[in-house]
Amino acid sequence: MSKKYTLNKTSIINKSVFNVIGVMSGTSLDGVDLTLVSFKNSDDKLDFNLLQSATIPYPVVWHQSLKGAHELDRSSLEKLSQKFGEYLAGIIKDFLKGSKLEPDLIASHGHTVLHQPQKGLTIQIGNGPEINQILGIPVVCDFRVQDVELGGQGAPLVPIGDRLLFTEFDSCVNLGGFINLSFEIGGSRIAYDVCPMNIVMNDLAAEFGKSYDNKGELARSGVLNDTLLNELNSLEYYAQPAPKSLGKEWVLENIWSKLKGVKTNDALRTWVEHSAQQLANSIHGKSKVLLTGGGVYNEFFIERLMYYSKSELIIPSKDIIEFKEALIFSLLGFLKWSEKINVLSSVTGAKHDHSSGKIYK
């Protein structure tokens, strides 16, 4: 039988140290990222300590189920969401084995199935009720829905963490399924999705029987297609002002038709050039840039980015590279539970700053 935890909200808010589990499933479908983070309030500063982390790769059956989830009808999607919540609860239970710390909260992003904020839609599955019922730990989840209801993009959500936890950098970049960028201008945090990255590159690598392009070697072996590069760089999205965000649907509608008929390694080579150019253009003038996410390990991409960018590109420790998003979602959960703002309107375009997420306890 699972261990149950009896907590009350007031006691958690009054604690000087909070232990929060962050759970993140990204669009690249690499697996589930888990963190156990200790937060400590000291004066006007919020300190954190990443105590434990792990990535649990998806079994083939879950990889396929989540990849095709956007095609399901409502009833089937609800069933999948329940099963996915149960799956996440099992992963979290295993993650906590051997840990001497009892978590105060779980902050679960779930997995995004649909993200069309222009239509007022964003759907994440596998969120709170099942995890809370199975483990007996309070869960904060569904972080994007309220922002979309307030007229925002529902993304990106990580910049509040960039502002509070990584203040020494001029800008923060996550190289994941999409490249996300955030920075400060005139006291406001600005952030947006720069362009797709691993959501495209991993699917191209799959044509070689690979789950990803290790060190970018497949792309390095390809030939740059200048015509394709110009087409990609001319996409309307790149000329739009922030706030703006991307989703799987945008990739399906705008990218794959352009790659059709192009040799796979040439498509990879050109995509590396395209994404490096787009990011370099976006961080122009930023002197100190933090790079995190799985794309950091794509050595060929980093080489091309360094070619185009004059910024100081900083690659942190392995834990921060791989688990920064899960870490920050633990922060979002902590802020929501503490009834503090965790979403910035300057980032998402919502009507106002707000504290987003649903709580199950």
C-alpha cells in the first residue's frame, strides 16, 4: 500500500523549507523528468537546492500512445489521461524510494496533447487527481489553462523561474522540443518560443532508426539546402512580435510539407542551420546566455550557434541542463500553493499576472 501524507496548507506556507517534486513531460517525448527540490525563503531571496533528479524514458507503448493522443476523441483521451496519471504516480513512487525526505507537494505539468491558444485551447493529460489519490500527496497541475482563459498563450511558463532563480544571466534558453528564450527589458520579463528544435530533429533521426541525432553527427553528414533554409527562415511566425508560442499543430501545418522530398540528413543539416540562425538573431545583444535542455548535447548545433552568435554561451552542470524545466515547474507549484504569482502577463500576453494551476489535496 502506498504511504499517505497528511498535510494542511497553512503548515506548508509557514515552513521555512519546502520540498517539492517537479514532474515534466516534454514535446520531444524523451521521457518523464523528475526533480525533488528544496526551496528556502530568506529575506527577499528564494534559494533552491536540487536534491534528486531522474529521467524515466518512455516505454514504446507510452511513446506511441502520447504521440498519437491528439487524434483521440474526448472519451478516449479522458481514459488515456487517467491511465497516464496512474503511470506517473507509479514513477513518482519509485523515484521516492530510498529518499529520507517527505515531499510537501507535487507539481505536475502533465503531457501537452493540444495547444492552440488562438482558439482558446490547451490540453494537458495525466495531471492531478489520480496522482493525489494514489500517493496522498497534494498535487498542483493544469498550469496553462487559466492563462489561456485570460487571453494568454499559456506558454512559456518557465520565465518566472528564470527571473527568480537564475538572476545572474542576461537571458535563458531552453533547447528542447522547441527553443524557448526569456530575458528582462525595462523591468519586464519577455519570453517566447523561438523555433522548433528536437520535435523536428528527433522525428528526422527516427528515419535512421535513432531516437535522436547523437551529437548532431547525422546533421553534420548532410548537405545544407539553401532553398529550404530560405523557405524556413521566411515563415510568418518569425516576424511576429512576442508574446508568441508554438505547438505540435504548428509544426504539422508548416514544416513537414517543406521537408518532403529532401534527403533526411540534408533536412537535419538544414534544420540545424535554421534553428541556430533563429536563436542567434533572438539573443543578439545579450552578453551572458544560459543554455539548458537536451539540445545542449547536440555538438554540431552548438558549433553553428557559436558561429552566428557573439554572446557568451554558458552551459551549466548536467543536472541544470537536463532538469531545469522540471525544477521550475516545482517552483510554479510552490508559488501556486503559497498563493503567489507564478505566470507573468508580459510573457504570455494574458490580461494580468496571475497564480495559475489546479490543486488536488
